[in-house]
Amino acid sequence: MSPDKNTDPADHLAPPRRDSLGARARDWIRQFPIRFVVIVVAALLLVGLIWVLSHNQPTQRRGRLGEAQPVGIAKVTQGQMPITLNALGTVTPLATVTVRPQVSGPVVKFNFIEGQMVKKGDVLAEIDPRPLQAAYNQAKGQLDRDRATLANAKTDLARYQSLWDQKAISQQQLATQRAAVKQDEGVLASDQGNVDAAALNLSYTKVISPVTGRAGIRQVDIGNLVQAGQANGIVTVTQVQPMSVLFSIPEDNIDRIMTRMSAGATLQADAYDRAQTKKLATGKLSAVDSTIDTTTGTVKLRALFDNSNGELFPNQFVNIHLLIDTLENQTLVPTAAIQRGAQGTFVFIVNPDKTVAMRTVATGATDGERTVIGKGLRPGDTIVVDGADRLSDGSLIEIPAAPKAAIAKPSEAPAGQAPPPANRTDRFQRMLKRLPPAEQEKLKKMTPAERRQWFQEHRGEFRRNRG
């Protein structure tokens, strides 16, 4: 059967809309139970996974109930605390000399090796001496000639004096001869000065070291023509023993230094490398500048070091630790034990029953590794130095490297110090102490996991006891 000629062909190509939507709805309704079950199962699995992770993950929270936290401990000691000032310094030689020629001429010889230690007076280089030797010989010859002339004039003066005694010559002739002798004496003195100058210039052909130190890189080579007083010189010699370090400190600290120096004390200065990990040398404070630098508010100081082994090198950057004073019989703790919180500065003190107590302390001077405790602890107390971030007042602890000696009973807290606020762990410790001794020993032998399970089972009993 052929299609009607009056019918649009597009009507046969388009699918019926209502029949298609109804089929989709029927398919979705038939599959709805399956989809619902899948969604519910997925949600249950997700909830179960979250519950398992929240109950089984290892916790590092502060003072978890019933779980002993591993910690490191240390003893409170009594000893000395050095009071030091730290400053940045530069190694500065006491003398740095540029050796320049004092006469002109070609260099014919070097008597040192670059980097060699030389002594004061050692000949470093030689300049061609022949022109100056000739000038010296000429001046010496002139001196000898005029010396002979003076001797002849003195002989004539003796004759004239004899004739004058006999009244054979006039007084004027005698006076003229005396003047001639004086004139020859002046010429002889001038000749002697010329000889000395020539000898001095001749000695300058040997270039000597003015100080004891280390010779640097030479600035000229053999055969180079040098001029008297040239700018670059021949070589630089630097004194390295002793060696000094220049450093600056704030003006607020100068009164403490001047008080100690006025009392005749010798202040020790230690030089450390750039990283402050290696001690390079030990010396002493030698000088304090006379004025304060108003632009920086600092005072410049100089420390002297023997430097016999060459630990300090010129212009080296160092850190200076200047020992101002030493405090005796101080209560000292490792700085790592000091904790800070809303209640102030505190430490965790260890009790003989392997629990800790929070103790507020007053801190004093520190050298980085140790801190002075002014109030709150006594020598012999045991404190926590590692793992304190997981503790609270009353927490159980475990000491992996337990000391051989038993932990002593801690000192009493200072009078008037408020006890730390009670928390869940503190209340739990009080509950634990109410248990029979047999139950307490049983709990001590349990693993952390077994102990948590035991507490979960007896949680209701603890709640009733709380009332």
C-alpha cells in the first residue's frame, strides 16, 4: 500500500513522543528496587568504613584514656650558667702592610714564596744595586778628599800660630787660616751626610719585611722596573699571630661590660664558625671603642686570639660569644623540657607511679641547651624532655630507656601555686586509684589495646562512681 500523496513524509520519520516517554517511565519503575538497594548498601558501607577508621586508627592525642605515652626524661641538675653576649664579627689583622720600594730600579731577585710566613727584617726582594753603589763610592771619595784638605788646613794653622807667637806674621793672616779650617770642617760634615744618604739608598735595594706575618701574592715579577713609593707595591704582608676580631654589641649592654672590666675581670671571647657549630678559637676582650655609633646604636669591641694554629683567617666572618658572667649553683633543666601554654611556662614532672604532673615554673637565663629555673623545681626532680606534646596532667607514661635508679618523689609545688585544671584524664586517674590493687596490677600488665577494651566495658561503672 503506497502512502497518501497528501501526507508529509516527515510525519513517518518522527517517533511518537507519548509512547516513548511512557516506556521510559515503565523501565525506571521496574529498575527502581535495584537502584534503591545499591544506594542503601553503598551508604552503609561508607558509614561502616568511617566508623572502623575512627575506632582503629592509632591515636597520638594528648593523654588518651588508659594509654601510656612513651616519653624521654631527664634529671633536674644544679650547676653553673654562663651569661654570654652573641655578636657577629670580622677577623681583622693587627697589621696589614703593603711593601713598597723606596728606590727605583729593576727587580733582580725574590727571597720568598707566595703564602710563606716571613719574619720582621727578612729580605723579600732585591733591586739592582749598581747605580746606587756607584753613587755611594763617589760620595765616599769626595769625603776622603775633603778630609785630606782639612788635615792640611789644620797643619797650616799650627804653623801660623807659631809665627804669630814670634810676631812674624800679622793677626789677620792667623784669623784667615782659622776660618779656612772651619770651612773645611763644614765641607767634611756635608760630605759625610752625602755618604750616609748614599749608604741608606743602597740599603733600600734590599726590600725587607716590616712585620712578622704571611706574605701574599706578589704584584711584580723579576725584571720589572719599580719606582720609589709606587701605589701597588711589591707584596702585602699580613700579621696573623696574634689575630683580632672586631664586633659590635648594642649600647644597652655596654654598662655590664664596663662594670666587669673596671673590676679587673678578663672577659673570655669564643669565636665560632658561620653555622655556630664549630668552635674556632678562644681569646679575650682587649679593647672597647671610646664612642657609640649613633647611626646603629652599637659599640665596637676588639677581641684578641693567639691564633697559633691559624684557625682564624683575615676578613673571615665569625660569631663571637662573649662571656660576661657565670652564675653559680643554679637549678638547670634541658630547654626542650620547657612548655608554654595558656597557663604560662610549665614542665611535666614525673611521679614514682609513672604518671606526670603539670608544674608551673619561672625561667631565667639560657644558653640554648639549658635553662635556669628560678622557681618550681629542685635538683633531683625527674621531668619530661621528649613527648610532652602528647601529655596532660595525670597522664600515664612509658619510659623506653628506663633509668636503673628508681624515680624519686618530686618536690612540692611552691606555696600559692594554683593546681592545674582537671580534665578527663585526671578524673580517670582518680577513678583508677579507687580500684582494688589486684585490678590495678592486672591493668598494668595489659597491652594498650587490651586496656582500652577493658575501659570500654567498665565505662558505665566509672560514670556511676563519678557521682
